[in-house]
Amino acid sequence: MKNKVYISNNNKNIDYFEYNLTHTLWNNNVIKDLLEKNNFEIKKVTKGFSRQEATEQDFKITYVVKKC
């Protein structure tokens, strides 16, 4: 995804920059394996940034982990 960011001051554009963002979707099992292989204990998996427990149908999830 190509993005262009404008920097403005008093409603006048004074500068800008562009950047590319590569979006990668990771399988839930891959993330879990990587966390466990790198000595993290998964405490909880929640929906997005809420405290509600995630289900298999959720795509926006947050991992609450502890370094072992």
C-alpha cells in the first residue's frame, strides 16, 4: 500500500513524504508457535484491543504474553 503524508502548518502544506506499507496476514497457529519457540507464555488472546476472549472467527486479535 502506497501512502503519502502531508505536513501542514496553519492550513498550508509545508512538506510531505511517501512510504510503502506491506501488509502480511499471519495464521494464528504461526504466531502461537513463534511466541512459544521464543520463550513467551500466552496468557490470553483477546478480540482486537478489548478484554473479551477471542474466538476462531476473530481476525483482529491481541496476544497477552509473558516472557519466560
